[in-house]
Amino acid sequence: VSYSNPTLTHVTISENTTDELGGGMYLFRSNPTLTHVTISKNTVIYGDGDGGGGGMSVLFSDPMLINSIIWDNRRDNSPESIYIHNWNSSDNIWSSSEIIITYSDIEGDTIWTGFGNINADPLFTDPENGDYTLQDGSPCIDVGIAIEGMEYYELAPDMGAYEYNPLTIEEIPMPINYRFNSAYPNPFNPTTTISFSIPEFGLTTITAYDITGRQLET
């Protein structure tokens, strides 16, 4: 990310490898806002001197992280979440960066300064196979801060890219035979009608999601 200020929301950055300067993300003169972002299992292979940053490398940049997770990133064989460069050898000047982190889970020796931050294993469901959703009992559930326009379950938003939903498809009894009719009108603004049929009367729930898996309406 160079000379730009993007906003990333509900994004996972994982399993990337670089020789130096940010396994997951390298920031140069950029001030991105990362909200509900998970950065995990990224690696800097050759991280000597000023070339670190297993999860994130920051130079002349002021990023903001909210409700995010940076966990299990490495510099060679050592855990490293964020590396702040203090010296820019190409320009031969000291760099200045300020990272604002709130309500996020950052792996490290200490808890990152800022409101609501923790340093605890997020308990990803199956990170070895690329599943960075949260397990039941994760310390990242219901400990984020609400942001206008974003929906969440239960008491408060979760940290990371994925909102934990205990009502998985396996736990909900589903009818074997059912039928959905086409929504009408479609496209629609602001309403549409969805009709369906099932073999017998009973409590029925229809949940609408967007293409990223975020719940919209129930």
C-alpha cells in the first residue's frame, strides 16, 4: 500500500510470504483504515535489520485498526505482528509513524496500547486449512465496538473478518422438500415478495445474506 489511504472492511490477508518488508501488508506513506480485518499466517523469510513485519510493516504511515485480528504471523521463525520502521535508509532520514489500534487482538509481548485491545489466541476454527472464522469460546466474540451501518449478532461486534454465528446450517433442522418461487418484483426497490412452500406448517426462518456471507435480513 503506497501513497494511498484505502478502507478495508471484512477482509482476510493470510498465508503470504515475502523476502522482506511486510509478510501480510507493507505500508509506505499511506494511512489505511482497517475494520474487521484478519491478518494471519503471513511470513517474512529474510527479516534482518529494517526488513521485518511478519503481519504488517509500517513506514511513514499512520494506519488505523478497529475490530481486527493480527495473529500467528512470523519473521523467520519468530512471531511478529507489526514492525515500525524508524529509519529510512533510501532517504537517509528518521521516519515517523503512528498506529491507532482499538478493540483488536494483536499478538505480541504486551497488550497494544489503545481501548479494548487484547493479546489472546483468537481460536480460529481451522487456520491450517484457511478457515479463519471464530470458534465458540473465542475471546474475540462480542468484544468489539459497534460501527454505524454494520450489523452484528448478540451483544457487540466480534473482532476479525468473520462475525461468529452460533446458528450454523448443521444445527438448524431443515425440511427435505421445499420450494422457493421467484422474488417479485426483481430487481426491486425498496421491497420484494418471496413466497415458499414446505411440507407442513411450522416455525420457519428465512435469512438473506450478501455475497460476502454477511447477514442482511431475517
